[in-house]
Amino acid sequence: MRQDPIKILPYDVSWPDAFKQQRVRIEPALLPWLTGPVEHIGSTAVPGLAAKPIIDMLARIDSYDAGGIEQTMTAIGWAHAPEPGDAEARKWSFCFPGPAWRTHHLHIYENASDQWPRLLAFRDHLRTHPGDAADYARLKQALAADDDRDRPRYRAGKASFINRLS
């Protein structure tokens, strides 16, 4: 159960380093399954963009059915935190240090998924279109101000904006 409120903060220059600190732990652990580098995604990956202070990360694997991933991630201090729709999307979700008060969120997608390319495309678009990034920040701030505990509503409120740009 999530305990942290939805709080949008100004961009923090330490976010890329926070990503790197966990990437150097995750990549060696998941090396038997990875099909590419672990990527920094989401708003914390866009310089200057206001965001929730949670580092979103993306990893790709060949098969969702690969055994040993949950045990491997648990062994390096990450908690399995399934989200609605993960099984249907053939996706794994992990949080660090734990689901209730996380600093990092790792999304592990099958390489065949059509979702992970959209995440990278959206990040890359915001990095190169500061006007869209500013609009996105305003949208997130307004959604969080309306209700900082309703995560499904917050995600749904961002969906059309994200879909339009990715």
C-alpha cells in the first residue's frame, strides 16, 4: 500500500546520479536476462522538468516467464510491487527500498512489448520540446493539487497527454 502522497517537486540535479547509483546494482544482477541497458525514464529523466521524486527505470528482457528475476531483485534489496495490469502486459514492477515509500521504480518489460518504446519516445520528446515539458509539469501539478492520494486518477489524468506525444 502506497503511503507517499503525490508531490510534484522542482527538478533536482541529483536525480541522474540517483538513477546511476541503482543502475550499477541492477544491470549486473539482471545481466542473464537483459536485452539492453537499463534506462532512466519518466519525468526525473528530463532535465528541468518538475516531477515526483521517484526515479523511474526501464529494463528489457526476452521473456516475462524467465525464472529467477524476483529472487534476484529481492537479493539486491528491491521489492516486487505488482501493479494492476502487469501480468496482462507481461511486465514486472519493482520498488526500492519498498512499495510504501519508494525512491526508485523499475519497470521490466518483455522486449516484444509495444509499451517500452513509447516510454522512451515520450522521454525523448520532452527532452527536446521544452514547451511540451512545461505543459506536462503544469498538468501534473494540477492533478496532484486536486487529490494527492488518488493515484489511478492521477495516472488517468496524464494518459491523453502522454498518448498524444508518444
